[in-house]
Amino acid sequence: MNPAGSLKVRLPTGEVFALPIHPDERSLAGMLSAAGLSLNTRCGQRGLCRGCEVELIEGSLTVDGATVAAPAIVKACQARRDGHGTIRIPARSRVEHRPQVGETFAIGIPYAHQPLFTPVPGGRDTGFAVDIGTTTVVVLCVDLVTGAILSRAGGFNEQIRFGDNVITRIEAAAKPENLAAMQRAIVHETIRPLLLQAAERAGRALERFAGGAVAGNTTMLHLLVGEDPTSLGSAPFTPRFLSGRQVLAGELQLIVDGLSPEIPLQLLPGIAGYIGADIAAGVIATGMAYDEVPSLLVDIGTNGEILLQSNGQLSACATAAGPAFEGGGLRCGTRAVEGAVSELRLGLNPFGLELKTVGDVPAGRAGGICGSAYLDFLAMGRSSGLLSSKGRFEPAAWEQVPEPYRHQEDRERALRLPAGRPGGLTISEVDVALLLQAKAAIGAGIETLLETAGIRAADLGRVYLAGGFGMHLNLGHAIACGLLPGLRREQIRVVGNTALAGALLALVDRTTLEEMATLQARVEIIELNLVPGFEDCFIEHLSLP
């Protein structure tokens, strides 16, 4: 088939590519992916987010059957092209943009050295622990003789092209060819290269590996073994399996030169459809199951998981926070990747605005704004008087903002940050509304779980804040904006990647795996939509304190 034109593609690095265009049905995102320029199609190419936006500089594109002429910003998954033109891909729209991988964790319990796989001195004496996150995956290489961590490797979960959350991947898995492709993406395209990287860094030949332990949410573990997860997409959200199981590397098609296809991978046990093995791992790794005081585990992500321990009783809920804390749906939102605005300081009288980026990249080159900075804005915007309790810009305060920092389009007001692309990055009232929905989901989930158990936030002795997002939060701002309602800083312990910590524990002390397996029978699952008053509680939390 002869090309129907060419497309010039400008990257943030200044590189320019000329791609031939064929008159087929592929979207612009699909065409770029085929050329090795994959975009952040975080909603599964359904046009529901802004992850794959590109800037049309010259020419025109067809979007939803209508012609859009340059200059314009378009969603590449919804655009098609059949002639010449030029686009620019912002850094935040590139899926390969380096992620901040959650490799840091704390283990809050003493543990023995009883390896899950018996080491053979001079033979198979090495194991690996894996945390399969929806966004990122981490592999630890571990000496089974000593229990020491030898190396770490992490990167994006390559399933991300099917969507950035479990719901979009569950929906995609309804097609058998997608289910098979997602299994290949996690096994062959993600775990395999990370395992090779970790082994090389550790100086360990793959012939020395005896087995691995794997943590992840229920959907991720289903996709790992090729089990259809679609039953998790609708009530009563019944998984095909929750118990821990062992599978062989060869069964997963984890084929690597030197790695025996007979070595086992132990999947950690889960608790419920949306309270997975990652949370079970966190409950044991933090030690909260053994706390003598009431304690709470909060893992904030697209789906917020919350687990409460009170007088030895365990209860848990999951709440759909949505992708806003990872930048999804926000005009300039991005994950916590290098170059993203991660901290924000705002003052109104006199006006002042300071920014900090991941990796200390100059603010003028910032590619977007990540969730921690958005929470800074909610807290400081409210405390300074710039934002009302409903998240709107207060008219009198808005007039105090210098003109270069004010942006208004179609009666929508936005604060312009002196960073990123020409014209700067912006935080709009629409962005704030989406952030309030996300923080309300977490805040109302915490409050409802506490009320169901008959205790208050002040009664909690410890609050374990898990996950990569928690590592970057300003705790004072998280409390002030209502994300962690009623809590005090001294109650909170930031514990990092507790799923990875639990996988490591299972690998080096097999008795902890047995303890994780008991949690399914011990934890009471609270279905928030069935709790009287939850909807009213959620609505109350849509406001800023």
C-alpha cells in the first residue's frame, strides 16, 4: 500500500521524525505506537482522558469525523490523518517517560530466615520478589542463603497501553486476544527484562535462581496467569481465585536463557476482589495485624484500599478514587515522572508561587503536574483564600493574582504556572472539581470504615500510608485538604511499597505466607455503596475544609 503523505513528529528532545501515512483505519496514537513512539493511552484509547494529547502545529487532522486545523491540541487516540502535517508530542504524553518506581519500603515486624525455596549452596541459591503494580513493576534479587537484597529493577507495567487502571484492563480482557496480549505484556515485556536487569546488577547467573514470590492486586494476578478477570468488572465482583498458588516459569512462558522453566513462582494470597494480595502483603509487612492499638492501612491509587484493625478485628473497603492523583483527566496532569511538578508553594498577599520538580529538572522544562503538587494547591489555595470551600476561585482573591498567572477560557478560570510548554501549565476549576471527587472518595471511605467500627480518627494509634503516591505527599497538606480527615501528622507512618515488602517476606520467611493466607477469613469486607449514609458522607467530603 503506498503512503498517502507524511507526518512530521517533534519530540520534547528536539528530535524530528518523518513518518509515512497509510490510508488505513489506525488512529494517530496507533500509528505512532507502530513507529515506536507509544503514547500514554491510559484510558485504553477510548477518548476519556488527556494522556495522549499532542499539539497539531501544521496541517489538519480528522477528529470524530470533523476536520481540525492547526494550531490545536488533540487526543491522538481519536484523531486520524491522511495528508501532510506536523505534530509535537509533549513529554507528559510519552508512555516511556521515566516513572518514579516505588522500590522503597519498611518492614515493621521481626521475621525468621526460613526461605520459601530451600537454597542449594553452590547451586540454586537465589530468589526474586516481584510487585506487579497497575502502573509499575519492581523486581528484587535476593540471596536465599543470607536473605540479603542483592539488587532492584523497576519500570512501567507494559500493560499500560491497554489502560491505566484495572477497570479498563478488565474491559479489554473481554476480548480473548487482548487477554493473551496482556499476559505477554506483563510476562515477556515487563518481568522478563526486569529480571534480567536485576540478575545482571546482582552478578547472579539465572541458573542460580530457585524461584520467586509475586504480589499484586487481584486483577494483576489474574492477568499474569492468563485467567479471565471480567467477573471482577461487575457486582458481586467475584474473582476466579484468591488463594495463593504456585505456577512454573514455563507455564507462564517466562522464557529466559539460563532460567529453568521448572522453577516455581509463588503468587501471594488475596483477601477479596478489590482487596488483593498487595494489601494482604501490606497488612503483614507493616505489622498492623499485631498492633495493640487501633491502626489503619491506606493505599492511595486509582482504587483506594483501606483496612482497619481495631481490637484485633479487621475490616476493609475499596473506593474508586479514579486516576486524578496520577494526573488522569487533568489538563496538565501526569504521573510522578522525572520533570513533573511535584511540589507547589502558593501565597496570595503578597502573591508568590514556587515549584519543585521530580529529579530537580528546571521548572521551565516541566512536562506536567503530578498528584502531590495538586494536593499542595488544594491545601494552600484554600488556606490563602484563593479557593472557596467548593473549589472555585474566590472573585476578590482572583483579582489579586497577577495577570501573567491568570488564564480564562470559556468562563473557566485557571491558575497559570510559569513552567512547561509555551503559555505555561495550568490548574483549572475543572481540574479542582475532579481532584475533590478523588479526595472525597478516600476521605469518605476512611470516615465510613471508622464509623462502622465505632471509633474516631483520634483513636487511631497508627496510620500506615502505603504506595508510591504516599512517598511524595506533604502530610500536612493531605490532612488540611481532607484527604486524610481528622488525622494528625504524628499518627502517620509513610511505609512505601508494602506489597513489595510482603513479597520479600514470603520469599525469605515462608511462615509469613501462611499468615497472609489466614487474612481472607479474618477480614470483613465493607461494601461502601451498601452502607447507609455513605453517599451523604461522600458529598460532604466534596468540599474543602
